[in-house]
Amino acid sequence: MADLSAFPITSRWPAKNPDILQLYSTPTPNGVKASIMLEEIGLPYEPHFINIGENETWGDEYLSLNPNGKIPAILDPNGPDGKPLALFESGAILLYLAEKSGKLLPADPAGRYETIQWVMWQMGGLGPIFGQLGFFHKFAGKDYEDKRPRDRYVKESARLIRVLETRLKGRDWIMGDEYTIADIAMLGWVRNLIGFYGAGELVNYAELRNVPKWLERGLARPAVERGLNIPAKP
């Protein structure tokens, strides 16, 4: 049995099965990237619900694994060279799991880097911008009298989703016929934009053709359906 006692996070969220990968997360658009990926590749794992509403990511135990205090994070007892590996940042986790499993990332170098560029595009643009739009449209920012910040993120969100619309023209998935980590990176964010954030009308989502079909295909995948609700709240 693996010994994970060197990782303080396991004192707060003990591993029932320390021989399998440990997931520390919440079902947010970033969090579900990891859970969907794990469900897709079929790698055994143990999920731990992190209550971000109670600021659990800012406790010493969680910060020992991710000093940035965000979800998701993983602890793989069977990392490179057979040594435990702690990893944070959703994009890095997607890449690690894809390479570990040999799934959902093209093997040819050109396709691999093309896929990675779309993951980076999501991380640097689509995710943060959609998140800011959510703040100014649904959460505390909606009460600000000055609507210029909200309007800025509405405009940029509308632009970004049209970049995705163009990319998906004639394609079932971002990389064409092949479903990859690029799709996993974005499905939760687009779902949130039109669902939880209620911002579809702001970005004229109804005018799009390719993105809605892509989202429908993605959400119909059994692994996605499961991953969107993992970890379950206790």
C-alpha cells in the first residue's frame, strides 16, 4: 500500500485507497475538467469534495498541495518513476492524464501541439473571460452601477465564442473527428455560460450553429454526464 503521509493534504482528506489517484476538486467549470477526464480514460481514482464556499482551499493542508489555493488538484501515488506526484492547474492535469493513459491527445507531434494550443487558448482566454462575465452578470458585480466592466467582458466573451464557432465549422470536435482534451477543457465553461451564468442572450448564443451542436454532443457522452457531478457534495 502506498504511503502518502508525506503529503499534508491527506491529513485533512484521508485516502481510503492510497494506491489510486486522489482528486481534490469541486464541480466547477475548471474542476470538472479533471473529473470528466478521469471518467473518460477509466483510471481508478478517489474524489474528495473541496468546499470552496467554506474557503477550504485556503487551509494549510490544501495549500501544501496547491500554493495557489484553487481547484482542481491531484495526487498520483503512481507518478513518473513510480514516485507520488502532486499536481495542480487543470490544463496541466489534462496533459498529464492524457500522457499517462495514452488517450485523448493525438500521438503525432503536429496534432499534439495543435490540441495543446486550444487547451492553452481556453485557459488564457475563454475560461477567465467567461468567469469574469459570470461575476459581473450573475454575482456581486451585477450590482455595480458602472456597467463598463460587464460590457467589456460581454464583448470579449461574444468574440471568443465566435472563435470557437469558426473552429467547429465542419468539425464534430475541436480537432475534427477526434474528441480530445481540448473539448474537455471547454465543455464545462460553455455549459456554464448559457446555463448557470444565464448569459446566452448577452453573447447572442442563439445565433450560433456549430457550438450548440458540439455542446450537445459533448454533454451526451456518459463520462461527461458523470464527471459533471464529481466530486459529489457530502
